[in-house]
Amino acid sequence: MNKCVFLDRDGVINKDYVDYVYSEEKLEILPGVPEALNSLKEAGYVLVVVTNQSGIAKGVYTKEQMHETHRLIQEVCNHAIDHFYFAPWHPKYHESLTRKPDSLMFEKAIAKFKVDTSISWMVGDKPTDLVPAKKLGIRTIQVENADSPLADFKVKNLPEAVKIILG
């Protein structure tokens, strides 16, 4: 069994924008993220991004643009991320169990990477990121955003979260 850190993308790895991140021009990796991810990899964690990408369903950007954004993230972060799971849906257009706060993206990663949830973590910036983790017995860290009672820990950013995970 493997230990895993599940990561939300927007607001944890890169700066979040109301009108979405889907191009090199808008992609801004947050300070300390590449180093934080590499520290987790060196400690033996599988790194999995679980991200809602409703802009696809809304027609704001394409899956290809999202995949290119993920490629750029990997390039900047030394290819530390083992897999990106994404939910391209929005409830206004289509319901899906993959979309957080549902847990199917997590469950797919748990099966694929043989994850032991009792020694794994979720780092997210919104309460909806933490709901599926709690459901599956994964410890939670909330970065930067409003308080959630689902957060086991609250920190300013991913580098601070990594200190807790590795501490």
C-alpha cells in the first residue's frame, strides 16, 4: 500500500482566477510549490491532483487547453505529479460522481495507486475539496481560504502543508 497526497489544483498549486486558468498566460505557480512537491516525492508520497474543471462544460476552454496547462504545471514542477484526475462537469449541465464534493476521482486514484487512506492527505482550498477526503478517511489540510470544520489543519499555503505532512 502507498501513501498519497491528493491536491486540489487551483488555489493550491497555481493561483486561482474566477474566470479559470487554462493558458500559459494565466498559469501562475504559487511560491514554493515545486519545492514542496519534490519534498513529498522524496518522502515517498504518490502525488495526485483532483480538480473540478467546470469551465470545460461551460464552453470557456477545451480539454486540450486543460491538458496543456497540466503539461506546463508538470514542466515547472519537475514532473512530480503522478496523475491528474479532472471532472469537466458542472451541475447546471451534467451531474457526475467525479465532481467534488463526490469522491469518484479519489476512488479511482486509490485503486490505481493502491493507496492506504489512513496514511494519506488531501490539501485543498475549499470545503468541497475536503468532503470526499473525509468520507474516505483521508486527513485534510485547508490552505488559504475560509474556515472549514472538515479541515484537520489550516495553513497559509502548500509549503506549510508539507511541513505538517512530513512533520
